[in-house]
Amino acid sequence: MTVASKDKIAIVNAQIVTVDKNSSIIENGSLVVGADGTIRAIAPGQITHNATEVIDARGAIVMPGLINSHTHLGMTLFRGLGDDMSLEDFLARLQPAEVKVLNYAAVHAGTELAALESLLGGITTSLDMYFLPDAALEVANSSLMRIQTGPNFLESDGPEPLKFADRLSWAKKWLAAPRDSAGSTGWVAPHSTYLLDEQQLRTLAELASEFEARIHVHAAETVGEMQLVANRHGGRTPIQVLADTKLLRRSVLAHGVHLSDNDIALIASNSATVVHCPASNFKLASGVARILDLQRAGVNIALGTDGPASGNDLDLWIAIRLAGYMQKTVAKDPSVLPAVDLVRMATINGAKALQLDHIIGSLEVGKRADLIVLDADSPSLTPSFEPHTTIATCVTRADVRHVLVDGQIVVRDRECLTIDRKSAISKVRALGKQVLASVNKN
Ligand SMILES: [Zn+2]
């Protein structure tokens, strides 16, 4: 065979979890990243290549980078600030602290630490919802982690501060500018149906439609939210309100814990995605999402960590494990939500939610090389007879050895090459003093 241009990286001796249509596994396989950062070849055995960098996986699992489909990256600043309390009490404690502490530099610092934590843990793409999204995009550019974000809206004026009308005109300018080389049309993030009124929600649907942006919204997370929404919106559920205000179509719904049969039918018929965030749901005692019913209805289900203030970490391996264990226990059936489904939820289903499944989410020729090489010498991953099962029940963040985004090595031997670990940690530590002071004053 002839190779026109120089290959970038070849990964050999890998147990490749492709997450392709058939969830194929390639034993003792090779994967070659071409000069343009795409996967040029993937096959069993050896592949002819001219890459200067060769990674010998030594039998370890190689799989797509994880996709965290719901998070608030900048909230590393508030990690552990409101634990052992309800979501409503937590938000009441958090929101004044956000207004006092957040500015561009603070959101940048919080997001940078989150990107460091994410990349070291095998997350290569995140759907973010937070204030000052330009700060997150700056981190995306420097760290190379893919961050999808956009203007968010809730009743608070936020740290900018911007009243709803001003935020709307800022959002129009923001969405008009091209942001993303990956082809995203952008995001509009109404926080929820309990923190916005009917007219505001309709206005945001018009905004998204004008710019062909997608909707990222919290929905049906807690019993408290269901009551607030019913009171505010004439007895309707959050999903009904989203449908009535034209926000549901192809939206990304964070949580979806408390859903009626009618809500599930609406979600399915509107091709929306539910992002299951089991760690956050368990910690806040929010409830158990009807994942199996959503699956039966044909809904795309992705996984998220939620923000590090409610999560409390950005660990998608834990989300994979909890999601499976929770559904098995509730269904009293260990065969439900098998490992293959869980791996798809953390990878290709996330890519589908973000409408990026044509470029990421699986390891296939022509897709961008966003991938993880796990540790061949990890005692807890040995042996790995069926790698989906290994991923769903054994892998932890400590097992992530190398991470590639867009064909570039961003983590090598557990060290992040694109973010200075010391500096990222010390910046957030310093801001922690301000966070504590702002809470103590309330
Ligand atoms: Zn959230």
C-alpha cells in the first residue's frame, strides 16, 4: 500500500473497543492516526504505517474518549460547598456566592481545573452550562478538550450582571459569531422551567431557532422542582412546558428523573436526549430515573456528571457504574442495562446528543481520533475477557494512561500536556478563600 502523507501516531497491540454500529471489538488490533488527526486505519494485527510515534498498548483497552453530556465545568470553584442538603437549599447557598466570586478569570480558572480533571479521567468532550462561556471556550482552545457551550439564562442577573433583555441581546451577538470548528451550531441553555417564566422560555425558543442553536436544559430533576413547575406553569410538568414553549425539539435534557408516561412519549417524539446523571441524583436523593422505560421508547440516553458542586467530581466511570447498578437494583434484574449499553451511553450516545456523532463517539475510519488508552498493568483490569464489562464494572480514572483529542496526545502517562497542573490547582485554591468568605457573609 502507499501512504501519501506522514502518519501521526500508531497504536499497536490494543484491545480496541470501537463502539461502532455493532459494538465490535478488535482483539490484538492496531489503529493509525493520519496527519490530519483522523483515524486512517483500524484493523486486527499490524497495519503498515509511517508514524514517528508508536504507542504499544501491550494488550490494554483502547476506546473512544468519554463524552460528559451535562456539566457545569466552572463550578469546580464550589466543589463541596453545599453537601448533605437538598438541591433547593444548595442553590440558595450557591447562587449568592456565584454572584460575588465569579468573573472571567474565576470562570477560566474553574473551567481549566475541570478540563484538567476531565482529561486525566478520560473525558475528551463536555457539554457545559455556565456563565461567561467565552472563558470556557478559551480553556477549550488551550487544553484541546472539546467544550460545547453557549449563553445560559435564569432569573438571576448572574455575575456579569445582565438582566434578561440585555442577556438576550448579548446572546444574539454571541451566537452570530462562528465558535466551533467541529461544526456545532451553538447552544442556548435555559437553566430550567422553574427559574424562567413562560414568555422567557418562548423567547429563548425563538432565539435558538433564529441561530439554529440547540437547547440544553435541566428538566424533571427533583420532586421539589416538579412542585415549583406545577405551581408556576399551571399544573404542567417541565417536559410539557418545554414542549408547549417549543424548546423540546432535539433538546438535551439534563436528569429527566421524574417523568410521566406522557413525558416519555413527548421526549421520544421530539427526538430529545436525556442525560442521566446518576451520581448527582443519588447524592441529592433526587430519585431514580426511568432509564429502562426511556430505552424502550427509543430515546437517546447519554451520561453526565453534572457540575462538580453537585456531583461532586467529573468522573464518568462512576456514572457508568452507578447507572448500571441503579437500574439493575430497581428492576430486580441484573441483566438489564448491560455493559455494552452503558459504554454506548458514555460515548456514541453523547456524540449523538451533541450532533457530533459523524466525527466523534466511536473509533472508525474517518472519524477524529479522540481516544483513551487504558493501563495494561492495572491489577483491577486483569484479565479483560470482555472489555465492555471491564469498562462498566472495573475501570477507574487511575487506569487512564494516555488520552488523545483530535489526533493529539493531551495526556501521556497520566500527565496532562496541555494544562499546567500546579498552576491550575493553585489558582482555584486561592479563589477558594473568596468563596468561603462570600458564603460566611450570607
Ligand atoms: Zn446541572
